Amino acid sequence: MKKHNFSAGPCILPQEVLQKASEAVLNFNNDNLSLIEISHRSKPFVNVMENARSLALELLGLEGKGYKALFLQGGASTQFLATAYNLLDTKAAYLNTGTWSTKAIKEAKLFGDIVEVASSKDKNFTYIPKEYSIPSDADYFHCTSNNTIFGTQIKHFPETNVPVVCDMSSDIFSRQLDFSKFDLIYAGAQKNMGPAGTTLVVVKEEILGKVNRTIPSMLDYKVHIGKDSMFNTPAVFPVYVSMLTLEWLKNLGGIAAIEKINEQKSALLYNEIDRNPLFNGIVATEDRSHMNATFTLTNEALTDTFNTMWNDAGINGLNGHRSVGGYRASMYNALSLESVQVLVDVLQELERKA
Ligand code: PMP
């Protein structure tokens, strides 16, 4: 039996996607060749890339609105610097809500002045700062929509006149937002899309070409747009699996449908964490992530018992990140409500035993 996979990333993907992906590795498109041994310039793969790019825009509701979708390499970490390389002329504004924002700020500082508009570092990133202002002369504002490690999520994005750049690595395609309020969105595939190895970048073309520097080709969004995301050999397998996952999501009813399920899952778990005297949530209630729920045991003496119980229940990946401790239940799109119920049953069983 497949484990209940609460891993933070790489993480659970839909079983039917894994099935189709494994078939394509052996025989893609009934051509008696593997997906990973054909040319990326062959018609069948070009179709995959085009399909993946248009599905991404369609699901985000951004078709025909001046956006381009790219599947690039180098992880979200490369986007920390690519965004600054392409957009930062003199000054940019950053909201610091955790490890990944901090890393994005570090890279951007290589290219200009960074104004940290607010930070939640004072409380180990357990909340989302709310009161801050974004300088109107900033080249852009950068934020991280979901903080994978700490388990916080931005629920209300600021209104601003400057372009908004958002790292959505760990909650893209999980909830409805007005995505047209963002000018550049990036997300590593390895949460709600596919295997590690490709990164989705969705960019509004009109914000490009405004910086006074020469951009190396591999980091230049315009170059990738000009080559339809095929400037160099793309990560064919991760792009293919991402396409399958996006098709799966579309067939399910898109983001609106998965958002309802995600809300049910997170409500089920957070209600139990709040009810059960043996557990405490780690972050501010109003900022809790629907993707990554972080919590601790109120009595550390129960650690071994609890760890044995969830392992025995077939649960995987529940340990918290080393910088936070405790536990983290990641409930990405492909995780079922039933899996969350199994975890909740273990929490209740521990209460009965203790
Ligand atoms: N941003 C966020 C929100 C993340 O969770 C991660 C890690 N999964 C990253 C950026 C870094 O991504 P990558 O490992 O693809 O560089």
C-alpha cells in the first residue's frame, strides 16, 4: 500500500500521473521510444512543452493577458537572482517572511539596493507582517506566498503601483488568487507540479527590457520567451510530468475545485491540533498555511511514542524542518483527505493512550 506522504518537497504527486509518466519512460506516444531518449525538438516533445505552457496560463486565468509561461532549469533558487538580473535597476522592495525570502534578498543585493519593507524574523518567522509600505519608486516588490519551512501563508497581498514578483513554489495551483495582480510568478516544480528539475516562470512581458545591464542568455527571460522555452535542452521528464499534473488538475475542475479540497484538509488537521491538548500549532492562527501545517507536542516525553505511531500508520515525511523542529504536515494538491484523516486518527489515538 502506498504511504500517506506528507513530505514537504519533493512530495506526493497524483498516482495516475506517476503511472502515465512511467509508461512514457518506456514507450512514449506509442512510438516505441522513451520520452527521455527522443529529441526535445521532435514534434511530440514540442507539443508537450506547448501544452504545459498553455495549461499553466489557462489554470492561472492568465491566457491572453500579456503573460508568457516558461519551464526553466536551476530551481527556484536560480530565480532569486534571475528576477533581480532582469528587473532590478536601482532599488527593489522585499518582504522577508522566512528562509526562502532571506535567500532571495541575499541574491538581489548583488544587483542594487534592497529595501526590506518588513520582516517576521523577530519571532522566527511565525507570522506574516501586515503593516508596511512599499516605496512607489521601487523597481518591483518581491514576496514569498507560502513559507514552506515555517508554515505561514500570505492571505492578503498588498496593493501597490510597482510590479509584484512572487515566489509561489509551495502553493502554486492550490488556491484561487487574482493572478493578474502579479507581474512575475515563479515556482519550482517539486511541490504541486512534478519532479525537481524544472521551474515554472510566468511573466508579464511588458515588465521586461527595462534594466541597464547585459543579461547572460541563460538568465534572460526575453531569450527564453523568444525561443519558446527551448533555448537549450529543457528538463524533458520534469516538464512532461508537470504537464500531466496540470492536465490532472484541469480534469478535476482546476484551482477552484482543488482549493475546496485543500481547505477541507487543512481545516481537518488544524481543528484537531487546536482541540487536542497534546499538540500546539507553531504559527499565528490567521497566517496558517493550507499547504504546510507546523505543530509541536506539548509533552516532549511522548515524542518516541508519537513517532512510532505515525510511522506504523504508514505516514511519511512528518518531521519538522531542522530550523523549526516539531512536526510539519505538508498537504499538497495530490494528498487526499483520507490521508489527513489517518494523521488525525493518530493524533486522537495518542490522546487516548497518554
Ligand atoms: N522557495 C520556496 C518557497 C521553497 O519552498 C523552496 C524549496 N523547496 C525554494 C524556494 C527553493 O527551491 P529550489 O530547491 O527549487 O531551488
